Amino acid sequence: MSHTAASQQQLQDAFELFNQVSAQLTGSYATLQQQVSGLNGELAAARSERRQLLSEIRRLQEEASRRRRLWSMGEMTARLAHQVRTPLSTALLYASQLKQEGLPRTQHDCFVDRLLVGLRHLDHMVNDMLVFARGGQCGEELVDLPALLEQVRHSLEPRLEACHARWQVCATTTDPSAASIQGQPEVLASVLGNLVSNALDACGADPQLSWQIGAREEDCLLILQDNGPGIAEDLRDRIFEPFFTTRSSGTGLGLAVVRAVIDAHQGEIELDTDCPQGARFIIRLPRYRAAQQLPSERLKNQQKAAIAGSRCV
């Protein structure tokens, strides 16, 4: 065989080998495509199943919470007459005193002030009962925690000034997004006011209220510490129970409402049992996260932007 014929044979053999390898690669690629398609289908099914499971878990949690509230509402109904009777009787008494003829102005104003105190107590009690019965009802507004605490301070300013309370807020983060949550600011402000009112009642003279705002990877931290006597060890497990109170004029719903609202915002509240002095409550709430696109969605948007940009040139 001549040198030319041998070269042609080698070239033909090389082409045949290339065709065989190409055919094998094409088959392997098709197989890989089928496997990827199958895996994508399984992943989509797994995601769908996970969403269904999460939805079912949330539904069961809401149902369990609703049943607990209904049970508590039964107990609430039994206690309602006793809880409302005292401030209502007091308000009626002072209202009747206002009908006296020739009542001195100073005594008239005193009766009016006491009447308003009784009515505000009734209003606060009814509000607590409604919030507890509804389970907090979390909203979807962006809530800035420093601004929320300022709202609480402003609403309680007369009482804070009357008892010469010291109010201090310390933020351990300067990132505004790290101190933002999603929820219903009016309800959150109301229950944080409950927490502050309890602290003021416990502290007595010269109360000191120290707030700390912090952040972790997934949560915002909101910590309130007072300089009161703290909570007795034998009461710590019961303070969040509905209707449990150590005060004769208390409704026993203050901290129960706080927990119900924090739970509704997918958060947690606990008493720090290691606090050496006073009482320290730690609230954890999920950080606000803007809706994030999937990588495939970002790629599509980038491609659309590039196409739009090329058309404008």
C-alpha cells in the first residue's frame, strides 16, 4: 500500500472514530437531558409537596391556636362579670356624685378624673380581651423598631412623667434593615405598652426601663429590662397564662395578649431567668426580608434588559 493510501485510510479511520465518539456524546447528552428533566420534575414535585406540608402545618397550628383561644374564651366569659363589675361600679359611683348640686369645682374635677380612670381601665380591659380573642392578627406593614418604641413612649408619656421613669433605648446595629420587621404596628405598640405597664407596676418608685434593639441573621431582638424586684421563681412558668395575675385589680390578660400577638407575628417572647436584677423580657421577631428573585428569574430579567438596551442603541 502506498504512503498516500495509508494516509487516506488513517484519515478515514479517524473520521469513523470521531463519528462514533460524537454519536456516543450525543446519546450521553440526551440521556443527561432526560435525567436533568426528571430531576427538575422531582424537585418541582418536592417543592410543591413542601409548600403543601408547610401550608398544612400552618393550618393545623392556627386551628390549635383557635381552639385554645375558644377554650380560654369560655373561661373569660366566666370571669368577665367579676372583672368588669369593679371598675364599672366605681365609674357609676363617681358619675352619680357629679349630679350633686353645689359641688365644689375641685371635688367635681376629682370625681371626673376618677371616672376617667375607671373608664380607661374598662377600655383597656376590653381591648386586651378583643386582641387575645382574635389572636393578634398579624399585618403586612414594614415596622421600624426604633420608631415603634418611640410610639410606645409617646403613648405612655403622661404616666412615665408622673412616676419619673427613666426610658433608655440602645441599638446594637446601625443598619436600618436589621431593625425592621413585618407586622401590624398599632397592635405591636399596644402589647409593648402592656409590657411597659407591667414593669412600671412592679418597679414602684424611680423605675428604670432599658430597651435594647439587636439583630441576628434571621431575627430582630427586642429586650426590655427593668429595675424592679424581678419575678419569683415559682411564678415564672405561669406569667403568660391567661387570667393569671398577682394584682387584685389586674385582668391577667396583659402578658397573655403579648404572647398571642408575638406568636401571630411568627416570633417568640421569653423571660430571661438568668437576669441578676429586675426582670428582662426577650422578644424575637423575624427580620423583614424583601421578596427575592430566583436565579432563573434574575437571568431572564437581565436578558430582557440587555435586549431592550440593544434596541435603544
